[in-house]
Amino acid sequence: MDFPSSSSLLRSSFMLKPHPELMTINFSGNSHWSKRKTRGHCLLRVSAISYQDFIDFSLNETKRYTPLLPSPLQEKYSSMIALDGQTRLEMLSFETPRIRVLRSMSIMGEAMQVLDFAAFPKPEFDLPIFCGNFFTAANTNIVVLDLNPLHDVISRRDYKEKYYDHLMPLGLKYTELLPWGGKLTSESIKFFSPIVIWTKFSSSKSKHEILYSAFVEYYKAWLELMEQAVDETDPSRIMSNLEAQHRYLTWRAEKDPGHGLLKRLIGEKLAKDLLRNFLFSGIDELGSKTFLDYFPEYWSDDGTISEKRSIIGKGFENRPWDKNGEIVGND
Ligand code: BLA
């Protein structure tokens, strides 16, 4: 089954001149957040939601563990204004002795706020990849927060035990507060861990506060793992980490659900460059396999990569792991 890259709702909120009501969010409560009254409701503008606190926290917290060094990506990627002339993209990138790339991209506009934050370990470490992806538009928030497993948690029980068993209570706490977001591209599930937070919600002060504390706790948990990690010296294990990370980068640079929006924001050429050389940088350096080598099911009749986002289709109406992090599946 194929499906459009993004809903007409999201397209209209970006492409058309935004209707004032589409740019606001129902909100009731007292806060310092920017709000205005319309027809008796307190409305919170999308542009009043900011992911800056998330970035500030993560950089300050990382510095408590390790020196944050500038990344070579900084020179080329810092900020951009989208084709609409008002939406702003901000990029930050660093490295540390154990982190190959620590980077964030935030998108700030009247119709959307986005954070894409990731930490990619050096190949000597089999650490999970930290992944915080938050998309906020007028009517919805789409959230993925996870310590994405580098190796398969189903076939590699040792990997699940090493990194996730002790984090299950943390995962359970937040997956109750931020419930499963419903069906998603089935291929994605293999890139997710048993503690993944995949959720959708309408904006409210309390939901955004929960999301912030989930991000803080997940990032702290990841930093602790990084601190304790022992670097691998066996060349075959380093190679296996390298290939697993390359496969992950190859998948996301080609099929991440945010691509359509990114292309509309900055045009196809710049979007491709940003994806391959900033967001998922390492594709050209960590390995030489192609997308079709890793995912041959995407071959199309003319020998190119199928444009479908998913070959299997959407699945997983409910959370497919039990409280012990065992896959139960419920496609
Ligand atoms: C939607 N983003 C989604 C969805 C997921 C993710 C699961 C639901 C749609 C689907 O089923 O695929 C996120 N999927 C991920 C992540 C991984 C994965 C993080 O496999 C990691 C392995 N989202 C962003 C950014 C933008 C963005 C940077 O992170 C925009 C620039 C937008 N995400 C975005 C939009 C949608 C979406 C617009 C709705 C698109 C749609 O449903 O077609």
C-alpha cells in the first residue's frame, strides 16, 4: 500500500496563506505562554511553542559529561530561511570523543515548530542512536522519542538486555503519559526500541511539559549509557556497528516522513543536501552500500528506488511490546 507523504491538512497549513484560526491552538490555563482570546477561548499560537529549551538542556547536560567540540558541519550548516520568506531553520552540530555527530535542526514558523535532534555514536561503540523528532502544527503534534537500537532487539537478545531491560520502567512511565500514536509505516518498527515514545496529541501546556520531561529523562539515560560504554577493539564488531549505523542513516536519508515537508520548505535540491550531508551525514563515509543493497524490496521495475514510503504498508495500531519489552506484535 502506498500513501501520500503528508496530509492535506499539513500541506494547507504550510502552502496556503494561513487562516488565523489554523495558526492557533486551543489552550486553557494560566501561563507565560503567548496567548490571545478569540470567541471566549484562550488560543495558543503555534509560534509560541518553542523547542529551544530542549536544545539548551541537551547541550548543557552533554557538557557535564564530556567536552563539546565543534563539528566540521558547522561551517556549512547554521541557519536558513525557507522559501516562504519567514520560516527559519536553525542547525547546530558538535562532536565529542564518543559521539561522531551530535546535531539538531529546529524549524520555527507561524504554522509549524519542529525539532529533529540526534546523537550518533562513534563506531567503536554499539550505543543506541538518540532520536528526538517533534513536529508541531496547528492541529497536531507528531512525536518520536527513542534510543533507537543500533542492533536488532528481537534477534539480538543480548543487545536488548544490555541497553533496554533496565530502562523499561522509564519507558512505561512515559508511554502511559504519551500513548501510542496508532498505525505507522511498518518498516519503522525495526528502527524503534521497546521504550520508544510514538505519539500524537493536540497541543496543551501539560502535554508539552510532559514531552519536555520525557526528553530530559531519555537524554539523561542516553548520556549515562554513553558514559559507561566501553569502546570495542575487535575489528569485526566495529565493522558491524559501522554497517548498522550506515544502514540506519541510509534508511532515514531516503524514507524519513519529514522529507516532503522539508522539500516544500527549502526546495528539493537543498532538502536533499541537508538530508545527506547534515541530518544523516556519514552516508558517504561510513559505508559504500546503497539503499537498494540494504532494502532490496524497494527495487522498482525500472531499476530505481520505489518512491513508496512503505512496501509493507501501515501497521501496529497498538504498542507492539509488552511491559518487559518483548515484542508481541498486533499488526
Ligand atoms: C510523520 N514521523 C511521522 C511518522 C513517524 C515519524 C513514525 C508517522 C508517519 C509514518 O507512519 O511514517 C518519525 N519514523 C519517524 C522517525 C523514525 C521513523 C523519527 O522511522 C526513525 C527511524 N518530522 C520530523 C521532521 C519533520 C517531520 C524533521 O522529524 C519535518 C521537517 C514532519 N513527520 C512529519 C510530518 C509527518 C510526520 C509532516 C506526517 C507525514 C505523514 O504522515 O505523511
